[in-house]
Amino acid sequence: MGFLGGGPGSGDDRGLYLYVEVEKSGEQIRVRIDPHNDLAQEFDADGGDRPTHYTCYKEVIGTRSFHPVEINLEFSRRRQLVSQEVTGGRFISEDAFYADAAADDDGGD
């Protein structure tokens, strides 16, 4: 499903899911973004009343390592993801995340 997806059992879940791998440890982390609560409104300098776009900043730390990963996202006026940046790690696909999780459950080869 790429970098974004509804995640497991996402019937009513309106969250967007990102998957990152920590650069220093290789730990993989699933990050949930709620486009209705986690986004900050951004306005033009002219002081208009309507937001021109939205941004979201998340700093995440895994459960096995304490190396932070910073995620910066930009969304359109319609809350569509238009750009994403990561510092301290890299984005991975949902498939890669769950493949690694399955390998860990099997003893990880």
C-alpha cells in the first residue's frame, strides 16, 4: 500500500500511517497521523481567514532504541499529503514494515 495506508482493521480509522526505519538502529516504527487533529493550519502573510495549507511535525522514538526520527509533512488545503521529509531515518513501505515484523515473530533470519 506504499507509505500511507489505513493500517490493520481500519474500518472507521481515518488516520494516515507512515512507516519509518531508524537510521542508527534499523528499528522500524509505524506512525499514525490524524488529518483532522494533528495538522497545523498555515496562512498567507496577507492575513486571510482561510488556511492555505497544513503542516505536521512528529518526533518519534522506537521501543528498542532511543534515537529520534523527525517527520515533517505538508498537506494541501484539502488535507492531501503533498510532501514529506524525514531526518534520522528513512521512509519504508507498509509491506516492508510488516515483512520485518513477521520475520521478528519467526525468530528473524
